[in-house]
Amino acid sequence: MSTTERIIQAADLTYINNSLRSLNRDIEAVSQQVAGVGGELADTRSELARLEQAFMQFVAADLRAKELALAETRQIKIRQELETTYGYYAEVRRQATGILQAADVNVVRAETIKSATEGLMLSAPRYWLAPALVALAAWLNDQQDLAKRALAEAIRRDDEKTSLFFALISRRSGRGNACRVWLDRYFGMQDPKSLDRQSVILVDALASGIFGGEVRLQCTRRVESWVEELAAEVGFVETQREQWSDGLLTKLPDENRAGRYTHLSRFSPTWTELNASLNEAALHEVVRDHFVGIFDGPLVPARNIEAAVDDLLDSLVSNFDDEELPLRREDRLNQLVIEESGDRVAAQRRQSLETTILDERVSFTQLLTNAAMNPQLSKATRATQRYATALSRAWIRDAHDDLTASFRARVPGDIALSIEGWSGSTRSGENETELLGGLGAYLDAARDAALAKLKLGFKHWAAVVFGVFMLVCAFSAGWLLALVGVGSIGWFFAEKKKIDNARIRLAQEAAKKKEQCEQALKATLAELVEWRREYARRDEIAAEVTAFIDSISPEQHILASHDNVRRVMSAA
């Protein structure tokens, strides 16, 4: 072999050797990348799930923020419209008791009162109270003809409110006969199945004890006859249960307790039902506190009949009229959206439970429900709340028992669990050992499946066979084939080492993951035990609610008449 041939052969072998090394490095890099794809893919999926959840939370928060801003803007516009359209009603309302109090102390001239009321008549062309005040001023000035004409106009505009208004004024002035006549007129227009909202004033008057003995007896008998008439209807008991159930549900908490039960809310698909059941159980405490608050402490009656009637007159004239209802409903919805921090669905759900409170006409029993459960909207006094609750105690107890039974029936029995693709179920964590075994077996199977994929494949064994073949051929064909054979076999062992290292890493990661999942399962079961305890504790309060309601009676919660002893009879 010549020198030139030896130089060429050495150069060629060096190039081939370098190429094999480069190829080996490239294959090694690709192998490392492929080995990391599995872990990166799992991490990517987890990150995508987290990002999806974060995005949905962001969208929900953004929607709530926009709804909150819109509700605040709409509320301002609605209240401006109320002020613009019905603002003059407020001026008329302010004059009502002012005229009576001015007449009591005789510090305002009759001409001034007459001029003021006639001016109100001009500024409120549709409002019933304006001609009623003109009639009152004419009556105080002994102008009989003017009083009759103004009274006729007030009756034409709103007969019921006018009759109740003058019944209260007659009682204020101590004219029992006139009070009885006006009340007879008012009662004659009433249908216990369709009462106007101002009828709560009558219940206020009865509960506050402002009527004399004969008139008070007349009102009590009429109320009893209303209840008897309604009770004679088919399905009355069922209606009352449903009605009071809706009333009690207006107090239902809507709290997400995931912050307290972090693992249970994360690893249990049943969390929505668990959270709802806990809110339902919490209703018992809210209802108990509501009723205890109504009856807690003595009621201090007004110092005299004039002050007592003035309070009722303020309630009567300050109640908004039916024509304001659409705007008032919209205003209430926006207020609820603000209270719910922009959650319009929750606000609409609350308003649907309150809708009957703003209905133009309701049954007498619905009137009692509204007065007892939502005094701010129904304009009921605390005395009326007590009387309405006491009068409805049997219906309240039945409705509460129905709700309690339905709440208990909805409590999830088997609690679903889901951790890293594994699923199981438990009632109260009593099968913890079994669940841990199942979770461990699932994770071990997943580990074994992943390890099974990390093995020498066809290409690796083909490389060994090819390398051996090249080495055999090298005896007759030269060193070039020997180098190729050695490179192939070397690549085989390098790949085998990488696979062994990858299997070791996978086994370590699987062991760590198994430990974390088992800890998560134990924490979830511990929180489930705590959840059961909290639910049982809250559910026990249902018995306290029933006992408290049973202790109430209507007679114990009516103020004595102002004509004799003014005191509050002790509550049971």
C-alpha cells in the first residue's frame, strides 16, 4: 500500500469516525428529548387545566364586575326617575302628620293649613293623599262642604287607603264611632285572598294595641274570619307550607365554603352538593336568629295614642303606590345585584323569592309571611312581625319541618373522590385503608404502564445485530466496517443506559406522586369527617327552631290598648 493510499484511508476513517460520533450525539439528544416529552406533556396538561380554570375565574369575575357597575349606574338612573316622576309625592307625605301635630298644639293658623293643602292638591293631580289632606284641613276648619267634596275625590282616587287613613285619624281624635264606620267601610272592600299591601297597617294597628276594646274586638274577629275563610279552601295547608317555605328560603345563605374545605372541594366531584347541603343546614341558625331577634326584648309602646297613630300614618303614607311598582322592582333587583357583588343569577334568585312582597295584591296569609320575614320591604313594625309570626306559627313549623326533611334527603350519601385520574367513593372516610389501597394500586399500575414503555425496541436490537454483522464483515473488508459495527453496538449500550436512567427517574417521580396523592386523599377524608360534624351540628339547630316556634302564641304578642294599661305581655 502506497503512502498516498494510507493518507487517504486515514483521512476517510477520521471523517467517518467523526460522523458517527456526531450521529451518536444527535441520537442521544433526540432520545433525551423523547424521554422528557412524557413528563412535559403531563405538566402541560396540568398547566392548561390550571390556566383554563384561572381564565374561567377571570371571565366570571370580569362579568360580575361589569354587572356590578351596570347595577350601580342603573340604580342611580332609576332613583332619579323615581324622584322626577314621583318626587312630589314625598312633599305631600311630609304634610300628613304635620297637619295633625300642628292642630294638636294650635300653632299654625287655619288659613296656612288650608293654603298648604290646596297647593298640594294642585301639585299632585293623581295622588289620593292630596285631596285627603284637603278634606282633613277642611274638617279641622269646620268647612263641611269642602270636606265632603275633597273626601269624595280622595275616595275616587283610592277608596281603600282613604278609608284606612280616616279610620286612623278618627281613632287619633278619640272618635270611636267614626273609626268603627271607616273600618267597616274598609273591611267591606277587602277580600282575604286579595288584599292590598297597605293592609299591613291594619295588622300594625291591631298588634300595636291602638284600637279601643270594641274596635279591637271587631278587628280580631275579622282577622279570624279571614283565616277561617282561607282555611276552608281545598289545598290551603299545602299552599301555606309552600308559601312559608319560600319565605324561609329568602334567608338561605349562599356561601362558597371551599376556603374551609380546600381538599374536599378540589378532589371531590360531589363538592357542589356538599356545599349546598351545608348552606341549607346553616339556614336553621339564620331562621332561629331571625325569630329570636323578633321576640327578643320588650316592645315599648308609643307614649300616647296620638304618637301611636302618627307612626301608623307615617307607614301608610310612606308606602309607595302601585304605579311606582315597576320602577321599585327594578331598583330592588339592582340593589340585590350590588349586594351579591355582581352575581346577577344569585340576585334574580333572591328577587324571585321576594316577588310576592312587592305584588300589588296578596292573600292575608301571604301578608303575614311578608311582614314576618321581610319587614323592610313590607313596611311592617316589630310588633307586627311578632303578631304575624305568632298567628302563623303552625304554618311556619310545618314549612320548616318540610324544608328540614327535604334538606336531609338531599345530603349526599356516597361522596365521590377523584385524584389524578383515580376515582373512588366513601360515606364518612370509614374505608380509608381500602381507598388508599385502591389509589396505590392505580398509581402503581400507571407507573408500571409507563415503565413498560421505557424499554429497548426493535431499532436497538437491530443496531446490535447490525454492529455484530459489521464486525464479522470487518475481518475481510477492513477497519471501516469494524468502526461502524463498534459505533452501532456503542449506541445500543448508550441507549440502554439512558432508558435505565429514565426508568429510575420515573420510578422516583411515581413514588413521590404516590406519596402526595395518598396525603391528599387522607386530607380529603379528614375534611369530609369535619364536614359531617359541622353539618350535624348545624342540623341540630332545627330542633331549637321548632321548639321556639311552638312556644309562641298570638295573645302574648299584642300590645294592650292605649285606653287602659299600656304594656307588652311577656313572650313565651
